[in-house]
Amino acid sequence: MAKVLMKGNEAMALAAIKGGCDAFFGYPITPQNEIPEYLSYHMEENNRIFVQAESEVAAINMVYGAAGSGARVLTSSSSPGIALKQEGISYIVGSELPCVIINVMRGGPGLGGIQPSQGDYNQITRGGGNGDYHLIAFAPETLQETVDVVKESFDLADYYRNPVMIAVDGLIGQMMEPVDMDKEIPQKDLPAKTWAATGESGKRGSRNKIVSLHLDPYDLEKHNLKLKEKYDKMVENEQRYEMISIEDAEVVIVAYGSMARIARSAVKALREEGVKVGIIRPITIWPFPEKAFENLPESVHTLLTLEMSLGQMHQDVKIVNQGRYNLAFYGRAGGVVPETDEIIEQVRKYVGGNK
Amino acid sequence: MKTQTVYKPTDGLVKRDLSYCPGCTHGVIHKLVGEVLEEKGLLDTGVGVASVGCSVMSYEFFNCDMQQAAHGRAPAVATGIKRVRPESTVFTYQGDGDLASIGMAEIVHAAHRGENITVIFVNNAIYGMTGGQMAPTTLIDQKTSTSPRGRKQKDAGLPLRMSELLATVPGATYLERVSVHDPKHIRKAKKALEKAFEVQTQKQGFSMIEFVSTCPVNWGMTPQDSLEWAVDNLIPYYPLGVYKDATKGDDNG
Ligand SMILES: Cc1ncc(C[n+]2csc(CCOP(=O)(O)OP(=O)(O)O)c2C)c(N)n1
Ligand code: SF4
Ligand SMILES: [Mg+2]
């Protein structure tokens, strides 16, 4: 199909419609405003639901209600707004409901700033809500990849009956890039949502309940173990990553999203000089792509984590690679986007291997 | 001799024990809601939203589809359901801590948007479930576990009147405050509930019935004394009656 030039946020919004999104609930926040703005116009046109809620707290609870009654639901926000959604996300996971959440990350903590950041890594992968829970979290690099995972996320959420988050930084939300909106994406065979509280107990002949309360501790433990089985399945089946120029690398950068894009330019320049450097690019940040580190070539001596935050993903790199490799880190924070030259300089520090 | 059924338990409630303390009017209110849902044929399309409070388990009691909401968020959850299932009959069942404190934004904005849902608001002037702490609705000088010397205006302000407050919200359609302290008032309360659900089935927008309710356990009174205390103290501050009726279209903008 033909590519069209689109702005990141608008492309994500259109991708949601193409992914079969029935309803959107959200609250304005920079740098994601083009998503609700686009949907406020186009959802109605497609006979779907758009509601601007009174807060992120209300928005995520509307998502919970709509998902509980069987709809495919989207909400989008940016970092401080996602913070407010954590209570609802925990309820949605606890009640085993599907939904898709877009997080166009900005700098924090607190009100922070509005420039691109990756500072929500811990919030996303560790869960800011209460209890043992996880969500599948994509951190795509290009607009094409972003659009594809937004579309696919609705199926994945339904398949696992669990929220899926797409975490991009403000750069991806705001940039324009050519994108094929109709690229084929993997589709899942999904069972009917016989569990949903649709207001059809008459037709169904039984009533459905959507609940996360389990007062008996043994019952709640059983529920947690059932959820854990799902998470294990996600860890087994949903780790996604890309390996770039790894074959003979001595230094391997670990970077995702816009940071990976910048790393790519740095690697290209360094390779032209003959420097042996590659990239592991996590596409999912939860589950973290442990598998990518399993069979690295003998030549690797240093893993250099790069982030637009101060060492959040680096903790995961350390957990996976305890006792092997020199584990180095470089990051910028607050919305400062590193320059390619800055990255090149960082890599040079480790070339040769004895540092 | 011909037998005639003069009373039977409502099919609107699941046949099981309720979780409420003996003599608590939550039980009476449940029965009324169940009867109205049954008699109006709304169980088959019903989706109830349980809130957080003593009625948290109400998803086990109302005999229709149910969803359990986080503390205060029931009107937002109900909004999500009703928007994607406009043919269903959506109601919330909320206490005064849930609706008038932590859930203030959600209730005001559901009314403000004119969501076509029915809210059952159980005002017992206290946080029942957590052991009797002060609520925004607790009366002046009323003793609770967090106002041990009685609520004082200088620290905690004056009790909030939610029906009156929501009557100022242009989007609300029907608001009535009722009581269940004697059979006459119980019958009246049932009529109010019928009206509220009619508002919804006729797609006329947001309706709320506020019940003056009791909490014998945390008020430290017998059930009978609680009813009397409610009549003597709560009803004078929370007068019964219709606070808004825009069903004729006079105030519906
Ligand atoms: C976010 C959150 N905060 C606090 C609580 C604890 N909590 C449970 S019930 C309740 C008060 C309920 O009081 P009310 O709504 O008046 O209902 P009642 O029990 O009186 O019927 C509180 C504060 C909670 N479950 N969740
Ligand atoms: S604690 Fe109070 S409100 Fe709760 S069930 Fe008991 S009497 Fe009723
Ligand atoms: Mg109460």
C-alpha cells in the first residue's frame, strides 16, 4: 500500500481505529493532544465512542467499564497522566480486562517538562499500581513500527485479557514520517467475550460479574497464580527485539525508541571507521527481551545501555547479565535528546576493551 | 379456597444472605432496588456498578450483570459501560464516603455530562465499612472514630448536601432524597426509584435517588434508635423531596 506522510500522534490515532477500537476515553495533556483531537473527529464518523473525561482517573475508569462490557478500548496520555491512571490499570489487570494505553512520555518527576523522555520505564515495567501485575509494553522506534504495534495491541490485549501499553517518547509523537497505514499485521484467533458484563443476562441465561475483589487470601493467591501463568506466557512468547550489527561487535549498545534511532546513526558512522559496535534494541520493554542476550558472539566485552533517563532500563540489563560483560551506562534526562556525536564519544571509551 | 400470593422475595436479588449488619437499612434499599428492577423488567438488561463501602459485595446480590468499581469511581465506570452499551440499564450503588468524598469529581461530571445512568446514593453520614470515620456528610457534633469530640465546623466544615449540590448542575435530570425509616416512606422511596429508572429507560439522562440511611453499628445504637436518630437529626439537615425534575424538559437545556 501507498505510504502517507503523517504526524506520530495522528498516525497512532488512525491506527487505533484501524485496529478496531470501539471507544476512546482521555484527558488532554502535552505531548499527546493530537491523539484525542484526531479521535474526537474521526471516532464519531466511524460510529464509535469518544469521551473527554474530567480527569485521567475518570478516563481509565471509563476504560475499565467499557472494557468490562466487552468493547475494544483505548486511552492515551503522557507521564503525569499515566501516573494518575495506575489505580485503574491495577483494577483492569486484576479483573482480567483488555485495553490499550498509549503513553507519549515526557520529562519528570512531578510536572517535569514537555520534552521527550524515557523516564517512565520503571513506572511502566514495574507497575505504579498496587499488587503483582504486569502489562505488555511496546517501545517502538519508527512511526511504521508504532502504527503496526498499535493495531496489533488490540488483538494482543484481547488474547491475554490484559492491558497493553505503547510507550513512545514525545519525539515519535510529534515527528512526521511516511507510513503505510494498511500494512498486514499478525492476527489472533480470538474467542467470543462470553465473560463480559454486557447487560444481556436475560439473553445469556446467566449473569456476569467483573470483579478484582477476593476476600479469602487463598482464593486471592489462586487468582494471583493464575495471573502469573499469563505473565509467564507473555515472557515466553512476547519478547521482541532487534539485533543490529552484532555478529563481530565488541561493544553492544542497548537502547530503545528514539534513543535507538540515534544509536543507529552513531553505529553507522563508527562502522564506517571500522569500529565494531552493534545494537540490541528492545521492542518490548516488558517482557524485557532477555533472549536477546543469550547467544552474543565471543567478541562482545561491553554492553553500553543508552537511555533518555538515568539508568532505569540499565537495571534490567544488569539483572540479565550479572557477572558477565562490562556493563556501562550513558543517559540524558529532563527532555534533553543526546546528539549522535555524544554517543560516538561514549562508544569510543569502551573500544579496545580494557576499561 | 383460592391462594393468592401477597408477598414473595424479589428475583431482583440473588437468593443468598446479605453481608449487612442486622437492622442496617442497606438491606431495605437493596430489596427496593431489586424489586424495581424486577417489576420493570430491567434485570435482563441491567448492569450494576458496585462501589467501595459496606455495599462492595453488592455485585453478589443484585441479580443482573455487575461490575465492581474502585473507591469513588463508579459513575466513571458506569459512563464507560453505558456509552458502549446504550441499550443496557446501568446503575451505581454508592455510599456517602464513596460518592461525596473521594468520588466527588466523578459524580459531578457524570451528572454534568447528563450520562443516562441511575445512581443509588446511600447516605448514612459515616464511613461504615472502615469502622465509622467521619464523612463529608457527618453532622455537626456527631461523634465518629475520627471526630471523637464531635464534628466541628472550624476543622471539618459543614456537612455536604449532595442532592442540593447536584441540583445546581445543569446536566442532571432527576434528583430526589428519600428515607426508609417506616413503611410509608419505604413505599415513597420505591416510587422514586421507579421514576429514576424510567428517566433512564426513556433516555432522559442522569438520575439519582439519595437514601437517608442508618449505620446502627458505627452510630452505636440499636436499629430502632438509629431510625429515630435519622428522623430527628438527619432528615432535618437532609430534607426529603425532589430536588430536580427536568423530565418535562424545562431545565434540560
Ligand atoms: C482508594 C481507597 N481508599 C480508601 C479505601 C478504604 N475504604 C473502604 S470503604 C471506605 C468508606 C466507605 O464509606 P461509604 O462510602 O460511606 O460507605 P458505607 O460503608 O458507609 O456504606 C473507605 C475509605 C479504599 N478501599 N480505597
Ligand atoms: S457497618 Fe453500618 S453501614 Fe455497614 S453494614 Fe454495618 S450497619 Fe450497615
Ligand atoms: Mg457511609
